Amino acid sequence: MSALLDFYAKHSRLIDQIGVNAILALSLSVSLQAGQLALAQAAFMGIAAYVSAILALNAHWPLPATILTAAIVSSVVAALLAYPVRGLRGVFLAIATIGFAEIVRVIANNLAITGGAEGLSGIPNDATTPVIYGSLAIVAAALFVLSRTKFALAVALVREDEHAARGVGVDVGAIRTYSLALGGAIAGLAGALYAHASFFITPADFGFAEMEKILVWCVVGGVTSPAGAVLGATTLSILPEAIRFLADYREIFNGIILLGVILFAPGGLASLWRRRAVRP
């Protein structure tokens, strides 16, 4: 027991970060399952992080209230973003949403209430490990239940063939809006937890580099697999620490792993166990 407590004491920050990263990967997975390469998760995360932090610092709201409000705000922002970009697909949607994320970062960088480029400090450090992993469990359970509904079937149909989806009466625009809003809410939850686990946030925490990491987690784990997204986020969160001895070559090693997954397991890590499951 003492060894376990000692391990947690040494790696508690990494353990908490893995939980937040897994929630972020699930948020992007929701959009990818609907066939949307919408890369604004870092922006939704940042909006929620600042909303939660400001409410905690200025209004002294308790953690549950700040998290709920932050998730709702980021969900509403995502739903509003869905309307101007609903006609875009593929790389055009990706570019538009990356542009939105950069606008959010620049605004946060220039507002007094966000602390500008210097960021916000003194955020209550009350997002404990049980809170983070309890939130992850709730999100995973909710998505599992949702995957058994007609909505999930409509999402899959929209992803595979929009024309066929319209032919059977599926409102493609609504499905895309709901998916982006749901992904925004989950990313908002991750952002609020990140703020309350980190004590200090800056606009740089929610830039393009963060979005790039979230996308890589989903690609490595499996683009349309929520379980794969969690696996990808967990693996690529632990890996930099496991190969710390490589020093400046760590990023090269990460790139080699990504290239290997794309070449030998294009369906992501999730496809490996699916292959085993179908073997006689």
C-alpha cells in the first residue's frame, strides 16, 4: 500500500493529466464519428477553462457549479460555430475551425479578465484525481448509452454517406450541430478540470499545438472509436515520460510511432483488438 501511495505522490500530476487528456480525446471522437474534421476542441477547452477559473476566482463559485457552467458555455459556443461551418467538409472545415481557435486564443491573449498573455494564477486546486476520473467515467458511460440509440445510427450514416442519410429522412445539419455541441461540452468539461488541476493557465495552453496533440491521440487510437481515443490519449501521455531518457529525440520517436500506426494499423490501435476478435 505504501508503495502505491509513493507512486501516486511521484506521478499524481501525470495521472491527472492522463484523465483530462482522455476526456479531450473523447470530445474530438464525437465529432469524428459524425465525419467532421472539426479542430476547435482546444478552443472549447480554453473557453471553459477561463469561464471556470474566472467564476472560481471572482465569484467564488464551488467546483461543480463552475464545471457545469463552463461545459454549457462551451457547448453553446460549439453549437453556434456549427451554423456558419455546416456547409464545409474535410480540410475546409478543419481550416475554418482552426481559424476560430486562433481567434479565441488571440482574444484571450488581449483581455484583462483572462490575465492576457500572463494568464490566470491562484485557481483553486480542487479538481482531484477522483473528480477527474469520476468525470471520465461519467462521460464514457454516457457515450456508451448514446451509442445504443438511434442517434448513433444516424451519426454513423451521416459519416458514411450523407446522401443516403438524407434519403432516409436524417437531418444531416442537425446531426452535425448536435455532434459538435456535444463534443464542445465534453471538451469544456476537460478544460474546467484542467484549470482546477493546474492552478495556472495561459492562452498558450489552448493553441494549435494542443489541438494537434488531441488529433494525434484520436488517429493513433482509432478515428471512430471512443475506446481507441482513450487508449491513444493514455499511451501518448505516458510515452513522453517513459522515454524521457531520449531527451531531445523524444519528439522524433513520437513521430516514428505515429507513422508506424498509420502504415501498419491505419484503423488505429483499436483496430488491433478488433482483428483479434474476428479471428476464429
